[in-house]
Amino acid sequence: MKVKSLATSGIIAALYIAVSMLIAPLAFGALQFRIAEMFNHLVVFNKKFFVGIVIGVLITNLFSPLGMYDLIFGLGQSVLALSITIFAKRFIKGHVKQMIFGTLVFTFTMFLIAIELNLAFQLPLLYTWLTVAVGELVVMGIGIPIMLALNKRINFSKLIED
């Protein structure tokens, strides 16, 4: 990994962690609005952002009240949804369509977080899936215009080396 790519991944991870910790009570639990999840849209611009996002999720989940569950299910959900989003880029053209698809993938895969919360706190599975999915849908939906606006200023595609 080149120095610029490594540094960019570190910055993305640090931003993910900082934003999550700022709103920590809302980043964990049955009703989640983990604002940092909007960084998931970065993989639409360049798949190499995957590393920084995953490291950010991993470190953030170390602070989770759910302990080991969040390291397994939370990280697994992120890796799965990011991988599906990256793979789908081959078939979906245009950043907006790719981000909408990614938002739907992340929203659907929140069933893994619902399973985690069911195991950890015996919360009802389907209701918990609904609540965490709605939070993810809102955050990632709001993230689309924000990431598009930031991309106009920063040009995410060129930010990390290919």
C-alpha cells in the first residue's frame, strides 16, 4: 500500500471513529443513528476506501457496550455490505444510483445488527431490525447529498491512489 493510500485510509478511519464517538449514545443500541455510516458511500468513488472504513468500524466497535458481539456482527455487517456495494458498481452506473443501492444494501443487512442485539439484550428480532434499519436508511440517505457535495470539492476518486 502506498503512503498516500495508507494516510488516506488512516484519516478516513479516524474520522469514522471521531464522528461515532461524538454521538456515542446514538451509535450503539436498538435505535441507532451512527452518523459516520455516511462514510460508507466513499466506496462508490473508490473501492480502496474500504480499508479505512473497516478500520474505523473495528476501532469504534471496541468501545461498544455490546463487546465482542459488535466486533463480530457489526464489523461483519460492514464488510458484507461494503463488499456487495463494491461488486455492484460493475452493473450500476452513476454515483447517485450506486449510493442509493449501497443505502438499500446497508439497510437490509442491518438484520445482522438485529441478531446481535437479540443475542446480547434479548430484544425482539423483527422490531429491532426495523429500528436499526430505519436509522441506517436515514443516515445513509442524508449522506448521499452530503457526499456528493463533498466530492465536488474534494474529488474522492483521485484522493486515494489506484
